[in-house]
Amino acid sequence: MVGGAGAIGASAARQFSSLGARIVISHRDDSREAAAAADVLATLTGEGHVALAADVAQTATLIALRQEIEARFGRLDVLVNAAGFTKPVPHANLEALDDELIDRMFAVNWRGQFAAIRTFAPLLKASGDGLIVSISSIAGSNGIGSSIAYCAAKAGIDVMTKSLARVLAPEVRVLAVAPGVVDSGFVPGRDADFNTRTAATTPLKRIASADDIASAILACATQLGFSTGTTFVVDGGRSL
């Protein structure tokens, strides 16, 4: 679980562990994220799970993570790309979306996802039945999200999913899950009032929980074995 200490990654880790999977959670090398990862580990079913430091924006740390996984476990069957970052910027405020923020947005939300896949592809291919699930967003298709750069990065995830599904087949399937609004602290500044207003305009009359998105990730591994190159929308109908 790359970014497994976040809400969606943590929920996915719990659901996979409940089916007997051994989980590796990656987190950035700082005390706060290490503590969050340790908290997630404490909730997992079974034994042999581990949290290791890596930063998707720093490929060298991903390579070190791959080497550690290979040394400890000898294999990797599923890569969940759950690391992400955003900062709300009104779409009409072009000046506020400066070069530094754009570069950081793509470094974490697109380049980092690709770098993780590039790094772990050899292990996933060696498994013979590997799976990659990246977290996209309906922002990538409707252009409505926390910033224009975030929307563009998520659109890039969808295209990357299609491209890599072709080149990594048949040994590895590549899928993405695109949530709408999720009840988590991922987007700074969104509060209970925002969630309530969003739920009222969503056909299923609620926003997603992290468990909703994690269940879709799990389904990619357990129920959708003949699917690849597809982005599954999990948004309660919000994008309709």
C-alpha cells in the first residue's frame, strides 16, 4: 500500500489483511506519518505486516523499498497507489496556481504513481498474476476538483492506466478507482457542512466512506480478474 497510512490506503490494508494478505504500508520518512502507519498496522488482521519509509516523489526511496520487500517477502502481488496530495485553489484564480504548486501536484499525484509502477513492475510481473490499482478521481473526467492541476493529474492517471495495461499484460493487470467526494481529511478546508451539501446533490444522498473506495480496490483483486485498463467510478452517482 503506497500511501497506506491515509484513509483509503488504511481501509484497503484492513480489508486485504482480513482475507489473509500480508501488507506492506509505505509512508514518508517523518515521525507523524510513521506513527500513523504504526496505528494502521495495529488494526490489521494476521501477522507479518510491516510499515516502511518511502516517498513517491523520490524514486531512490522507492527502489530501496522494492529491495526491502524482495528481501523480506520475495514477492509482490498487488500494488495499491494510494499516495496523494492536494491544495484547494479556485479554478478562476490562475495566478494562485503557480509553477511550484503545479510541479508538486504532478510530482506526487502523477509522476509518483508512475515511478511506483515502474519500480515494482519487475516484482509484479514475476508473480505471474500481478495487479496495480491506482487512485484516480472523478475530477479527472469532469474537470471539477480542488484545483485545475489536480484534475489534470488525475486525468493523467486514467490515461496511464490504459497505456500500462497494454504494455504490462498479460502478467499484470492495471486498474484505477475514481472516487467522488470521500469522508476524509484529504482535502484541506472541507468540513461537515461541505459534506452535507455534497451529499444532498449526489443521487445516492451520501458521500463515500473510505471503506466504500477500499471495497472497490478489493474487488479489483478478488472479483474483476478479467478487467484491465479500466477506471472504475465509485461516486454514488455524483458524476451523472
